[in-house]
Amino acid sequence: MTEQQEFAKRIEEMVDLAKDQENVIFEDQLFEIFPEIKDDKAKYEVIAEFLKEKKIGLNEKLPFEEYLTEDEKNYFNLY
């Protein structure tokens, strides 16, 4: 398995785990899947940004508003 395939597999594992936990993953789980990011702030930030884009909370659920699209936010703001 290539390095890229291994990384993709770990990403998939992380996303699946988060989905099983109501779209939340905890830092200890993250470090278990990606031990190399524990001491590398830049890599940690990349993974954290990826989680945010996927609407996955890190250590806590994201606020409800984070799950809404701009159209949905506009709709709710009208009412």
C-alpha cells in the first residue's frame, strides 16, 4: 500500500469514527489515528481544518449554525 493510500485509509477511518460519534472526534482518538501530528502543529492544523470543512467537531459538537448552508441561514434569519 502506498503512503497516499495509507493516508486516505486513515482519513476514512477518522471520518467514519466521527460519524459514529455524532460528528465528533476527540483529540486522543485523532492522535491514535495520526500519531505523527501530535508534535507537528502545522499537520495538526491541516487535519483540524479538514474536520471543520467536513462539519466534524474536534472534542465537542459543532454549534448547530455550523451545519447550515448560507441559504438555510438566510431562511432562518427571515423568520
